[in-house]
Amino acid sequence: MRGLLRLRRASSVGRAAGTARAARRAAGGDALGPGRRLRVGAVNHGDHDQVILSEVVADARLATWEFDDARAWLERARQRPMEPLAAEVWVLDPALEYVLLVSHRVRGWVPPGGKVEPGEGPRAAAARELLEETGLDVGLLPGPAAVAVRSFRNDWSPTLALSYVAVVERDVPLGGEPEQPAAWFRLDDGWNSVFQADQGRIQAHARYLEAARASSAR
């Protein structure tokens, strides 16, 4: 598990990113809201959107875990206009015992994440959302953790969600958005969230990483 952590303490950058995100929301760009659709079925080969879609498909295939038959869902969905994609980060401590979550006013405690903006790849979006919501400017682990299909509100269409992983010391100062504070939770303890399956999924991936670490140490 060498090179898991590439961390820069960026609380001032995080505050600036949070301010920028607040400005976007004030302009009507709420994360994962019903807005612009990403047209992926009709783009020309070589178009920038097609490059982004190729990255989405590749990361969906590389993900360690698949939930909700997400890969088949993506193959069907990419033939027509899609809802904005989602990306999030499972932030774990080096001991793989804690996860960092943010408090959402509706969804409860959830991993930092949000909408993939037009022209932005899912990995870049995950890193950006992590910085905006927690103030952490960190490197993500190479392989995506999970791919799933989610509805972020009852009246919104399902969309593809990609989960990435970062490993961070728990004593690193946090920044982000005051209205969505971040906090560490033990993986063995429960937390209030509309996505009740998150805990088991993140626990399973922590065990996977622990096994990979033990194997590489032999």
C-alpha cells in the first residue's frame, strides 16, 4: 500500500473552493440537481464529451465493486441523454478503521461528492468535490472503489455514481462548507444516512484494502 497518501494541507484553498461552490449554487447550479443533461448518445467520435464518456466507462469497468447492475445500466443509458453523473470519495484513515463523512441537510451523513460538471472527468470531479466539501487536497487511490446507480431525490432520475478512495490522517485540519460540516466516524459504528447500504459497502472495501496491504507485505 505504498503511496496511498499524497496530502497537502490546504484549508485556505478549501475555503476558497467552498466560496466558489456557494457562488455556483446561488446561480442555480446545485449539485446533482435537475439541470443540464450530458448528451452522450449522439456525440461524434473524438468529441470531448466522448472522451469523458470513455473515462466513465473505463472506470466503471475497473471498479472493485459493482452494485445495482450498474455496468449494464450504463451500457443502456449511454445510448440516450443521461442525467449528470455523480462522483464521490470514500476517505479512510491509514488504519482503515474510520471514514470521513459530510452532513447533508436532506441525505444525512454521506461521503463527500457531487455532480460531474460538463467537460470534467469523474476522477477529477471526485477530487474537486472532496476539496470543496472538506478542504482536503489529496491524491486518490488508482483504482475506483465502486460503481452504482442512485437516485439522489425521489423526484430525480437515477444516475451513475462512481466512488473513489483517499487515505488521510485523522488529525489533518478540515475545511470545506460550514453548512455541511465533515466528521470522522468509526466504520463499526452506524451513522444516519438515506444511503443505508453505504456503511456495509465501505466496510467491505476497507477489508479489501487491508487484505491487499497484508498480501503486499509478505
